[in-house]
Amino acid sequence: MVTALYRRYRPDAFADMIAQSQVTEPLMTALRTDRVNHAYLFSGPRGCGKTTSARILARCLNCAEGPTDTPCGTCPSCVELARDGGGSLDVVEIDAASHGGVDDARDLRERAIFAPARDRYKIFIIDEAHMVTPSGFNALLKIVEEPPEHVKFIFATTEPDKVLGTIRSRTHHYPFRLVPPGPMLEYVGKLCAEEGVAVAPGVLPLVVRAGGGSPRDTLSLLDQLIAGSEGDAVDYERAVALLGYTHGALLDDVVDSLAARDAQAAFAAADRVVQTGQDPRRFVEDLLERLRDLIVVGASSPQAAAAVLRGVPDDELDRMAVQARSFGNAELSRVADLVNTALADMTGASSPRLQLELMLARVLVPAPGAEAPVPVGAGRPEAARPAAEPAR
């Protein structure tokens, strides 16, 4: 059985964490200067490294050469708390979702009195801390406020506001953030190279987008794509189908038809969305994302656009530049506003296809004062012909 990617690549030191310098740098400084607090609260979205950082902090505190900001990796405590270790007797992880009652808190309080079995500190990592009941928090309050010298508490939660205020005020609070697309894209690209996996252009940006800034979610999706791909290559079509996004070719067809105000092609593309079983709302969301990209490309230089739209191949950037010019900045902004309004209207709609087609109809109507494209071979309309000069 293959171990999941997010477990194989779980960081073992603060230096390996990505895009969490607001947490790792102060903690490393506190470890170097021996100013470690007795209780910490790590909060942030799921899968961004809270529990992993708690384990790393425990590793740094109980390292034979510590407390240190760089664990040695060879002492018994470091080996036991590594990503493939079995866990340490002096580092107790508690899942508050299933052990958050007052009886569990009293049991923890009684266990904290005893000295560590081998290491420097007895460390309690309380995951999902917001699930601890008010009675449980009250039972912990005294020992969290005045713990024995050998005890450290680390609370990890996605909802810090639900942690009892009297507990929260006795901890050092470190908020974790979602990882921006740039560092995440660089990280998964490096990971694929280490795994020996060839990834088609355009796949990794989709994975990063689907992961939503969570390293664990992103690696889980990438792991799923790798597991479901033939050989050691992940192709674009399979990634689009698995992640549920709209194929780039279909988005190009829709954008081109809207730019040319070709109603037949636009409604044919909408029918393709429905006939292939795609979610119309996801299609509209992807279309809005593409329009945003076109606005960026149309309003900036090629170098600036490439810096913002990380991971987009050069040939696709060139194609988007042509599409942006065919619209113009004002028309792009108008179309994006209409699509954004339609996306909001589709929430809870009983007929998403109807909302999609109405959106296309609104976009195809030219803005006031704009000239409609004249079909090839058609003459000028009567109203546009110059008036005949009056007879003298």
C-alpha cells in the first residue's frame, strides 16, 4: 500500500514549512532565545499545517540537543516524532472532537502531574480544540494557567473564537494562513519532479486552484490524479474531468463566440456544457475566471501578465492576448459584470441551464452606443448612409 503524498512529504522542521513565516520565524526565535511559553494556540483553515507545526514544536522542545529551532533528527525523541515515527510517550495527541468532555479534561489534568518518562517535557497537543465543551475548558483552566514546569500545551483549531476566552488569553496565539498560489505551484512542481511524474501543461494550476490554498487538500488531489493516470504522466483531459473544471478548449470557443457576438456558436457551446453532464454553475464560474485572466492580460504587459497568471503556458497567454484585444477593456469589464451577476443568480436556481442561456443572451446584446458587428458581405444600413445633398 502506498502512503499518501501529504504524509510522505509532511515537514519535519520549521524550515520545511511553506508560506507560514508569520508563525515559524517567531517560534524559531523563541526557541533560540529560550523564551518558550507554556501554552500555544494554533488557528487557521484546515490542512494548512497547524498539527504538523505542533509536532515540530514538540520535536524541537524534546530534542536531545534542545530546546532548539533545528531538531537533530537522530536522537530517540526526534526519530519517534518524525513523519514516519511511531510517536513519543511524552507527547500526547488528543482529538477533542471525541475526547472533549469534562471527564477527559480531568483525566488529562491528572496525567499532567506526572513527570515525563524520558524527555525534557510532557507535551499535550489538543487537536480540534474548539470541540472541547465549556465544562472541559473550565476543568483545564487552572492547569493551563499554572502548569508544572515539565508541561506544555499546544491547542490547534480551525475556529479560535469558540475556544474559551479565559483559555485563549493564557496562550500565545499564532494564526496560520492559506498558502498563496505562487509558492504552492512551485512546491507541487518540485514534488512532481521528485516523484518522477510528468504533468501536462495547465494541470498544476488546476490542482492548486482546486486545493484552495490548503497544502493537504492540494496534495490529496495531486495524489488522486497520479494514482488514476497511466504510467508516470498526468494528462490535461483526465485532470479536467476528475477535478470537474471546464476544458480550456470549450472556454476558448465561448469567449470567441461572445467576442464575435455569434449567438449560434455561443448557444451551441452552452448545449455542449449540458450534454456532457457538466455543472452549469461551475462552467459560469470558470468563464468568470477566464474573463478575469483576459482583463489582466489586456491591462498589462506580457511579462506582468505572466507573473500574475503563474503556470499558464506561453501559447495560452498569446491566445488570451488576442481574445482580450477582440473585446476591448470596456467590453471585457461589462461582460465580466454580467457573468458575475449571473453566477450569483444561479445559486439555488431550479433551472441552471435557463440561467446560463439568459446570461449568454444578455452578454450578446451590445452595450448602448456600441456598434454591432456587420456580417461579411452585408451593406451599410440605411441609417448609416450619408444624407443626400439638397438640390440647389
